[in-house]
Amino acid sequence: MLRVLFVGDVYGKPGRRVLASHLPTIRNRFHFVIVNGENAAGGFGLNRESFAEITRAGADCVTLGNHAWHHKEVFGFLDDPRLVRPLNMPIGTPGSGYQSFDVKGDGLPERLTVVNALGRVFMDATHNPFLAMDELLARPDLGAVFVDFHAEATSEKAAMGQYLAGRVAAVVGTHTHVATADTRILSGGTAFQTDVGFTGPYDSVIGADPSGPITRFTTEMHSRFTVKEGAAELNAVAVHIEHGRAVFAERYYFLESL
């Protein structure tokens, strides 16, 4: 059996702080930890410093999303085998949309492949993620496949879960930063949650200081968003995998006390 923890979008300094302080205290419960680092550097994208902080905290693999290219320095470490950018990018895009790992679980080492895919509804145009997954799953030796589907629409995430049910070990959603109450195992042994939620400022508007979004909503004028300070929450999902399929899935939550 493989016990895998997936941690939702790390947002800015508060998200990196709660990850660094809390993940090490639970790290020994899991054989493998995946962290979405899409918003780790100032709320947008990933830089080298934030990538180092996330991996030092205990992440074995870091996934990205629609802000993957926000910090140009990311191109300097996209070849790191622990980093996964969105799969459904044009041919020739730097980095890889999936990475495979040999993980020592409770028994012999097992193959685990981590995939990051982008949705298309209400998102910037990219290639079809459903067809991209079909193409990937035709490859041999992937082992258990764990999919981080970075998408806006709950309908698209639910459709992806059903589309891949019985074909992968897990499909979990990221991007909207609000955890959903639908953690379950779909037919064929595929763990699913529409959105894992995020790891960042608790008293915020999906990570931002409320003043910025409220000004934009009430005046319809541009307002700069800044990362909210204060206590941070950590949202994650734990998935147990046997023979390439999920046998257990449960939401995990932690709130800082500052």
C-alpha cells in the first residue's frame, strides 16, 4: 500500500510558513507527498526560493497550474524531476506534464506517476485535457496515476473524475482554493475531490487581503491584490493506494494558531 498526501495550492508566504511548520509533524504518516505550488511565490507562480521551501518541508513532488510561467526564473529549474507543469501544453513547452517515481510503500517499491492538467472552462485556452490524458494513459509502466486537475469549473472537474474513473488512482481538483465536501472513491477505485482547497491565509478572499477584491467588486475598478497576513490554513487529501487503485480517501485540515 502507498499512503499519499496531496496538499492544496500553497499561497504566498503564509502558505509556505504553515506548510514548513506543520507538514514535517505529519510527514512520517505518508510514503509520498505532493504539493501544488501554483501560488507559492507572492500568490502567483513559483520561484526557486519557494520551490526550495516546499521541498524542504517534505514534498516529494510539486505541481503547477495556470500561473506556471509567472516568474521567469521557473524556466531555470523546470527540468527538476520533482516538478510537474501542466500536461496539456503545446509540443516543445519546457518541463514535463508528468513525473514517475518508484516509492517504497508498506511492501515492495511501487510506481507512482503524478500528472498536472489544466482545465479549459473559464481558463486561458490550452489543449484538451481529456484527450491529453488519453494519450498519456496509453504509455506503459506508469503504475498508479495521481492527477492534479487545475481547473475553474466544478462541472469540468467532476467530468474529468468520471472520465478517468477506474483508469487512475486519484483525480483531485485545485485552483479555486475552496475545499469541497465530496471526498470519495469513484467506481473502479479512483479517489476524487472536486477541489482540495488551498494552503494559505485563513481570513482572506481565497488568499488575498479582502480590501483588494472588495474594492474591485464594489467600484468595478482595478485594485491591487496583496497576500493577507495572519493565521494560515492547510488543506489536503490523504489517499491510500493498493495495486494502482484507491482504497481510502479522506480530507485533511489544519489551522494555525498565531
